[in-house]
Amino acid sequence: MAQAPQIKVPATYMRGGTSKGTFFKLTDLPEACQVPGEARDKLLLRVVGSPDPYGAHIDGMGGATSSTSKTVILSKSSQPDHDVDYLFGQVGIDKAFVDWSGNCGNLSAAVGPFAITNGLIDPARVPKDGLCTVRIWQANIGKTIIAHVPMTNGQVQETGDFELDGVTFPAAEIQVEFVDPADDAGGSMFPTGNLVDDLEVPGVGTFKATMINAGIPTIFVDADAIGYTGTELREAINGDPKALAMFETVRAYGAVKMGLIKDVGEAAKRQHTPKVAFVAPAKTYTSSSGKTVDAGEIDLCVRALSMGKLHHAMMGTAAVAIGTAAAIPGTLVNLAAGGGDREAVRFGHPSGTLRVGAQAERVNGEWVVKKAIMSRSARVLMSGWVHVPGDAF
């Protein structure tokens, strides 16, 4: 029987923040994949190597973790006053689905460099030296992101001395602004209308939770309420099937309360959102790299789960949620950080620390945040073509 030959699609493999993924220009995709739908999803699944019952992504570009099973599609922007449209696809590892429900804050840092290098930015807006401001339309969630990309001699500067916990080597700093990060589709960044709710989870218990739509829908709970300290590393959670099942149950019931799904059974088809995170007051601990994180250098400890596993560092979108919630007095994040008014917070995560700034204010009785800011870095790892069987999609 004749077999379909492989085809090759122009692609760039990039690290952005503490994630990495395969980047495409929309116009470089096969014609059937240039529009949303089954063909596009099948192509991206095959690129990453999913679904993989072995959980290894041996036959694809993925790395078998939520931080590495990522894809990005970019095009010149269809929106006024924006340079590029950014569409993010979180690819399932052991299941055949691509989740388009949210953004990747870490890979947001790589969008500007890719757009500049691949001719998606008006050359008149790209300086020879200094910072190139890239105006990004995040198409998944309908939000604006502004990236300040360093340029040297007309080229994106990728090397530098900026260190980011969770990334082994230093690189050039890219400041990323998430403009109006709250999900305003429901009229409030707090979908229940409360800063803190009693979340009832059958089989787990009832405990306090802050549920927020900012950066990405996130459910925050106190670490001690679920039997943790907030200083755990990945092995303590990811090696415990009962713990993972408990967190997924919390996520499902929180998603229903946030109005993201109607029934807990729908959670399995929406794995990218919401996130679940647990917070605790600042404590001294040893990070995954062996470095000591001193309680005096952080405001609080945060651990977050992504795609059913504890994240090795912190998702960029969840960091936006952390910074936003920390800026609003009375949320569990704010209280864990010591309470009161604050415009920035430094939190400890499994790989080290991260600082994120956010400014919150009340407008007509509702909390609003104009923007959240953090520094990341990005680097091209490989560029060329990705090869997939021609009948994969």
C-alpha cells in the first residue's frame, strides 16, 4: 500500500520565558490549516507528537510537559494599532486535543522577536538599536500585549546577562506589558462577585478560594487548607496520583463556580484553563536548582498546576493573575503577601523567584487593573522546517 510522503512546513522552535514551543507564520501553514478547525488541530498534534500514551513525545517536537507541548501561529494584525496577531495552542500530551481557551504568558515574550525577524512588523517601526515596541493582539482572549524587544545593529538581541529563574542560561531582557489583563466578558475580573468564596469540593472539603480572571482564569487556595506548605517542589505533587486527582477535582468544581463550564464533566476537555494555585506566607526553602530562596527576599510562596501537573516554575499568565490579585486588598494572594496596598509582588516558585507589577483601582465599585508588567527573555533554538506525514491532517 502506498504511503503518503512527508511534507515540510517552515517553523521556528523558540524558548519564551520558562516555556518553549513551535512557532509558525499563518501564511506558511498548509492552506487547509490556515483556518481554525480539524485540519489545523491535527497538524499541530502531529507536530508536537500527540497523543502519546507513552508520555514522551519521542515522535514530535513536544517535550511531554505543559511547558513544552505548545504551538504559536502569528500573522500581521487584523486589529487597528497592533502589529501582530498571536494565537496560542496548548497541545494535549496523552489526549488528541488542542486547547485554544487561553494565552501563554511565557511564550508572549517570544512573539515580538519572531515577528520582527520574520517581517511581520513595519520596518519603519524597527529601530537599528535600542528597543522595538511590538504591539501584540492576543487572539485567544482578545487582549493587548506590548513587548519591548532589544535591538542591536538591526537585529533582535537574544544574548545578555538577564537571569530568569527556571531558565538555565542568561539572555537579553524583554519587558512584557499585559494591558487590561482582566477578562471583562462577564463584567468583572471576579466572576462570582467576591474576592474570596467558600469553594465546596465533594470528597475534598470546603475551603476559602479567590477565583480571578486576569491573565488567565485562576483558582487560588491557601496551602495549609489543603495540607501543603507552599514550598513544595514538583516531585512532591507530580509523584502523588492522589494529590493530582485532588487538584483536578478542585479545578473542575472551581471552573463550574467561575462559570467557565456548566458541569464538572466538561473540565477534561478544557485542561488549559482554569489554573489552580496554592499560596502561603513567605518561607525559606531550597529551589529545584539547589539555590536557597530566603523568606526575606520574597513576599509569598506560590505553587501552580498546569495541564494536570505542578509547574516547574510559574506560567506567565498565572504570574499576571498573582500580581493582579496581590494588588487587591483582601484576596488570598494579597493576604498571604501580608495584606494592604501594593503595586508589585515578588513570589517564590519551585525554580526561584519572580517579580510582577500591577496597579489596581476601583471604578464604579469594580476592581480594574490597567496593566501588569514583568520581565522575561526569549531565544531562537532552531529554525527551518518541521516535517510531518502528508496525510496527518
